[in-house]
Amino acid sequence: MNEPTSADAALLERGRQVLARQPFSVLVGARLTRFEPGFAELTLPLRDDLLQQHGFAHGGVVSYCADNALTYAAGGSTQGSVMTSEFKINFVRPAVGDELIARASVVHAGRSQIVVRCDISVAKAGLEKLCAVAQGTVAVVSS
Amino acid sequence: MNEPTSADAALLERGRQVLARQPFSVLVGARLTRFEPGFAELTLPLRDDLLQQHGFAHGGVVSYCADNALTYAAGGSTQGSVMTSEFKINFVRPAVGDELIARASVVHAGRSQIVVRCDISVAKAGLEKLCAVAQGTVAVVSS
Amino acid sequence: MNEPTSADAALLERGRQVLARQPFSVLVGARLTRFEPGFAELTLPLRDDLLQQHGFAHGGVVSYCADNALTYAAGGSTQGSVMTSEFKINFVRPAVGDELIARASVVHAGRSQIVVRCDISVAKAGLEKLCAVAQGTVAVVSS
Amino acid sequence: MNEPTSADAALLERGRQVLARQPFSVLVGARLTRFEPGFAELTLPLRDDLLQQHGFAHGGVVSYCADNALTYAAGGSTQGSVMTSEFKINFVRPAVGDELIARASVVHAGRSQIVVRCDISVAKAGLEKLCAVAQGTVAVVSS
């Protein structure tokens, strides 16, 4: 992996400003921890009010991470505005731990559609385990 | 549609008790408004802190509704415990309005897997518009 | 359901001409049996060479039916050219019988994207059973 | 990548025997070109009768490759019998070329469900381009 450049730092800063303007992202406490063209990493510290009845992160919380990371990864790879058209998520393991980490990478960037994959892990005491994988389409709505 | 029976009323009551034990569902304020074998309706009054930066319900909130409604519809059609394996969601319109309504119906209930579809609408001044459609698989994990 | 109109008959005829120009559809023997704006029905008589090792219709054959029916349903609802962007399919029952019947209906037609659902049944001695359900996005590539 | 072992060679041979018993795979001319625990590669030489009306490989053919490669990758990672439950595919580029190559890798193998991703490329004069990506679930139906 290359060292982050000042362009990357500026992108990360702009991405964080957008996240701060998403009230739902503020409610759940998501943080944008990496952001480069075609790649985004969201980190979500787990709290009691993000869980379901068995003490796992709620599927809706894991889905939020996927949805938002997909959109960021695509948004960072185009000058245009983006909107997530659709995604699919497979849950592979109950998400029990300290934080969720969603890493999304652009697979193919077309003129009007960007296809992205995302891995969502749960970290517990520094050890990460994959808990979900997603794949989706982000539409470029203006440019 | 048939009149709700006392069995349906008992199912709805049990479903609401489960929802009350999901801290994340309490955080976002979801309500289980209908629950019959193979069918579930979740209603989510929209609040400012459920939106994204353009004033629409956040995609993660819409996805939460789909995920949870799918799981309920499947759970109401089996005696076993259920866990959502995967789902796919298409967003068809920005969700702007007073509340989200997710209605999920079982398409096929197998012994170990239940396939469910879900329509998510946004209601504004009593008028509903479709904003997303989902399809997913719920695993029967014990019986 | 309304009686087919002469416009529907013309649409069906045009749809069949397109199908006849798809060499793969000719190879598998698909027939377009209904075609109206926003709805398409493909019928595929099952033959030995469309099966897998257990005597079921191959998943790839069922997927072909879904893919093509989705595209037709969308194509019949717009003046533009269409191309399927993505779809998701759940197999709910082994497809054993005389023919596959895929029925696709447009859920939402936007300016640039059309979302479609499809049910795929297998008919045996005139009795239909659902064997798969699909949901996908068709892009309007020109208009 | 490690050298193939004799166990891998035996697995590949068994995989090819299964493929030879799939009449549809024989009809389209698919070949199993790599097969290791958790990984499978299918190669499909393109012929005129596998195309659609614009000269691209038909979406149903690309979907067949995804479906079958997903199933193989999962099947090679378990002693049990497998059956594909569902998959999702995004088409990212028209498939024009000499052959399709589908490479599927297991993402997570659970006791009853295996989650797999697949990249489908089209090769033209030896140069590969990604034309679709898929993600799906394979059920372990007996063990």
C-alpha cells in the first residue's frame, strides 16, 4: 500500500464533512477511517443500542455500514454525484465485538454506474473476523 | 383479507415483545404494525436523525426496515428460530415523508430456508409511494 | 386482466422477432408467450440437454429465463434501448417438469433504470410450481 | 500460488466427471480448467449460438458460468452435497471475445451454507477483461 498523499488527506477530510451532515451516521456514530479514490473504510464502534435481542450487532446496522461504505467508495472515484441503486448482502457470522469495519472497493467504474464490493468485519480485542459481504451498484446521477 | 384472529393477535403481541428487546429497533423507533404467519409490516416514523445529507431517509434506515421485516415475516411462518442469511434491496425513489412502511411476505418456506420479498413505501400526508423493494433468504436455525 | 389489444399483438410480434435474433435463445428453445408494456412471459420447454446431473433444469437455464424475462419486461415499458445491469435469483425448488415459465413485471420504471421482479415456475402435466424468484435492474441505455 | 498436488489433480478429475454428466454444460461446451478446495475456474469458449442479438455473450450464458462456478467452488470445499440457493450478478461490460472465464472463491464456509464470490472475464486474443461479478450462497444439503 502506498503512503497517503495530500490529495488523499483532502478527500478524507471532505468525506468526513459529508458524514457529519448525515444525521443517521451521527446517530449511530460511524467514522470514516480511510478514503481514497475507489476505496472507503467506515468504522462503527458498537454500543448497546446498536444490537439486536441476542447481543449481536443488528442486521440493519451491518447493512447500514455496507450501504454507506459502498456509496463512499463509488463517490470517491467520480466527480459526479452518486446515489446507491441497489446492493446485496450476505451475513456470514454474528457480529459480536467492539467495532464494525466496512471496507468497500470499486470493481468497475462505468460512466453512469459504478459496481462496488464490500467486506464487513467485526473486531474484538483487535482481532478481526469477517461477518458480512456485500456487492452493489451506485448510480452516477450528475457530472 | 380475513379478520385478524385471536391467534394473530397473540402473534402480534409476541412479535412486539421481541422488537422491544432489539435495542437498535428501539433506537430508531420501529413499530410492528401487522404480523401474521408469513407476513409482517413494520412502520418507522421518520425523524431528523434518520435522514442523510439531502433530507431523505438514509439508505441504511430503509435497509434496516427491509432486513427486519424479512426476518419477521419468515419467523412468523415457522416454529423454529430464524436468522437472516442474505438480502438484496433496490432503491427506486428517495424516501421523503412522514414514515416508512415495510411489508414482507413469504414467497416459499422450505424446511431450512425461507424466501421472502419486501416492499418498502414512504407515506406522506397519508399517501404512500414505493421507495424500495427487497428479496432475501432467512435460515431456520433450529426447530 | 384486460383483453390483449392490437398494440399488444404488435408488441408481442416485435418481441418474438428480437428473440429469434438471439442465437442463445434459439439454442435453448425459448418462446415469448406474453408481452405487454411492463410484463413479459417466456416459456421454455424442457429437454434433456437443458438439465444438470440430477435431472433438474440446470440453474443456468433457470437463470437465463429470469435474465431474459426481466429484460423483456423492462424493454416493453420504454421506447429506449435496454440492457440488464444486474439481477438476483433465489432457487426455491428443483425444476423438474415439462417447461419453465418466467413471468416478469416492472416494479418501478425510472428515467434511466427500471426495476423488475420475476417469478419462474416449472409446469408438469399442466400444474405449475414456483421454482425461483428474481429481482433486477435494467438500464435504459438510450432513448 | 502453490503447485497443484495430486489431491488437487484428483479433485479436478472428479469435477470434470460431474461436468460431463451435466447435459446443459455439455451443450454450451463449458470446461473445468482449475478446481481446488474453495476455488473453481470454468472456461467457456464462445460460439455464435451463445450470443444475443448484438453479438455479445448472452446474459444467460454469463449467468450460467457464474452459477456453475459458484457451485463448484463451494462443492470443492465440503464433503457434503451442495445446491446453489441464490446468487446475484452485476454485468459490468458487454462480453465480446473468444471465451468466458469464471473464477469463483469461497468467502466463508459455514456448516450449512457457503458464501462464494465469482469474477467473470471475457478473453480476447489472450487479453482478459472483467465482464461480470457475482456473489451467492450454496447450501450444504447433506454431509
